[in-house]
Amino acid sequence: MNRTKGDEEEYWNSSKFKAFTFDDEDDELSQLKESKRAVNSLRDFVDDDDDDDLERVSWTGEPVGSISWSIKETAGSSGSTSEGREQMKGRNSFYTQLPKPPSTYSLSSFFRGRTRPGSFQSLSDALSDTPAKTYSPELGRPKGEYRVCSLERFRSLQDKLQLLEEAINMHDGNVITAVLIFLKRTLSKEILFRELEVRQVALRHLIHFLKEIGDQKLLLDLFRFLDRTEELALSHYREHLNIQDPEKRKEFLKTCIGLPFSAEDSAHVQDQYTLLERQIIIEANDRHLESSGQTEIFRKHPRKASILNMPLVTTLFYACFYHYTESEGTFSSPVNLKKTFKIPDRQYVLTALAARAKLRAWNDVDALFTTKNWLGYTKKRAPIGFHRVVEILHKNSAPVQILQEYVNLVEDVDTKLNLATKFKCHDVVIDTCRDLKDRQQLLAYRSKVDKGSAEEEKIDVILSSSQIRWKN
């Protein structure tokens, strides 16, 4: 059945076929999460329904690793690279972006780019008297049959290059990709690479297409030809995501350490290798301890997921939960992890607090914030702020005596009163109002305590005192 030009455009615009366009959407392949949050709920670790939503640890079972990827090939500028690097600097993750214009490869996330429905403008407008035939199984077929013109009549190199120029001038990613598939099949890779090097739009489309179809060998050959060493290294590194066996993945990561990354990212790859190496040792040891049934922590809180391929902050949480008292010389020691991977004090304290509070280990919590000066005097210090400590303790059902102790350590008076009122730390509210000489606020709070309670009696005693010079 013959179609007019309008019919063809209507058909392709309405087709469910998702051909390549260079303005990409997010891909399912990009669903690798980073260690974005400090502490997650423990549901995946233990049989406990309580939820720490203060800071989340990623524990999805996906190969989240410490490096996640973004290989974003767009026709735009490299400006997004610097933006992405600034965003990544704010996260507690191993890895930041690698700027490499015009192809903005990075180590921050993986594979953005998804084809979406668009119009596949037929080349029949440019070619006359050419019989139609079914085209390109490599593109993937839509549910409906689609037909475009044959490109076999373009046999000489000159004709093929002219065809490519016409496709580029049409500004249609589908057409450019279709022509590139034809050239990939009919030209040697040396000639193809040479001609695409001076046609950057077509080059970016080919790189995207090779990644989509998984032609890693040709993609690596292309990067070698272009002398894009960092992208070559990243393409090689990317293959570890497809390796499921932990030992084989570890050995593959070892081969990536010497690749031509930037100095910063080389250190990140080294860290990922070291982390996985440790996780393998910890996993084997803990599996044995758990199966033997001789270790109390594993009997009370059996593991619900493997630690393998988890982010650093998740591994730290795990170590603080199951191995908190171990000496620094062991791989599973939280202190060892902190020193090896240079985890900041604030991150370490936040993670350790969440783990020990989950276990109701209040003595460990107290020790975490107790410091001693050179004279031997002790004091409480919290790099995350005592208001944050109070929130975490309350979420883990800390006794009111413990809550009151830490609420009293909050320096800002308004914040202290708000927390004490919110969590019903009556003594803190009463004492603070007395110290502020705020009779009206104390009277207002009297109506909130139970009739005949010790708190009401304490308030009455304070209100009747003649030694306090009230300010209102």
C-alpha cells in the first residue's frame, strides 16, 4: 500500500517504536544507587520493624558498589560535567565525575539515556525509484511492521559519505543512526572511524548506539583510535557491573587499577577494590558464625542480606551493628574501616549512633560522645549536634532519662525547649523555664502535665518560691 509523505510522518509519529534521539531520558540501566545517605532502616539487616528514616543506607540488593556511573553522550556542551562534579562533592561517596569534553563520561552515575518515541523520517524523500524493504534488525523492531528505503544502492565511499552528510543535515537522530548502521556494516572500521572523527554529531550517535547494543569491542577500538584514554578506561571498568561472582568481580577490578583514570578516580577505583576484598572476607566469616549459632548477636539479629557489593556507609553500619567491639586489627572493625577509607568523624559518629541505638546499647552511645581532656576531665561532644542525637535516640525508643540527659546538652535554649516539650522531657522544660525566670511559660506548661503528678508538684514549688525574680 502506497503512503503519501504525510501518511508516513503520521505513522512514525504514532508508532510505539522507540528509535534513538539524542535528548535522552533516564534508562532502566541507570538504576544504580549511590551511597547518598548515611543510615537507612535496618529492615534488610535484621528482623526489626523499626525504621531509621533519619539517614538512609542503600540496601536494595542491587550491585550498588562504591562507584556508580554516568556515561552521558549528548550533543550539548561539557558544562554539565562541572555541574555534576559540584553536586557529587556534596555527597559522602567515593566517586566524583571525570570531565572529558565533548563526551562527558564520569564515575557519578551509570548510563543515562533512553530512546523515546519520535518520528522516523523516511529517507525515501531523498531517494527516488528505490524499492522499499524491511530495514535493520539491529535497531529492534516495533510491534507494527515498518519499512524504509534500501541503502544498498550507495556503493562508493563518496556516495556513502554524501548519504551521511544528508542524514546529519536532516537533524533526525533516527535517520543518522540508520545510516551509521549501514556504514558500520559496509565500511572497514578504520575508514569509518576516520570519517566520523571529522563529523562529531555522527560520532556521538555511533558511540551511543554501540553502548545501546553492547558492542564493547568496537567501542573500545573507537576510543583507542580517538585517543580518548579516560573514556577507554571507563568503558573497560564498566564491564565489572556485569560480573556477578564476587571473586571474579574483585579480580576484574584489580585489572582496572592501572587504567588511565585521573589521579583522583584511580584512588576511587583502588578503594572499591579494597572494599570488595574486605566484604568478601567479612561475608565468609559472618556466614560461618551465623550458621554455627554460637554468636549471640547473630542469634538475636539474624542477617537478611549479604554485605557483598554494598556501599561503604552500608558496610560501616553493618560493622557497627555486628562487630562494634572488635579490635582495630580486624577487617570488620568499624575503627579499621574508618581509618582505611578516611571516613569523616561526623559520618562515623552518625552511623555508629544509629547502629548502637538500634540495638539499645545505651552505654555504647554514651561512650561515643564522651571525651577526656589532658587533665582527665570528661565532657560530652557531638560533631553532629546534640539535637540530632536526641532525634535518633527518640526514634529508637530511648528511656526518658537518657533523652533528658542529651536534651540538656543542646546549647540553643529555644531548640532545647522545643525538643523537651516534643518528647515530654518534663524536668528539662521545668528547669529551663525556671532558669529563664519565665513564669508565664511555666504556668502554661503546668496545664500539660498530669494532675497530681510529681511534675505538677515541682512546678507549684517553683512558682511559690520567693527567691526567684520572675521576668513576667
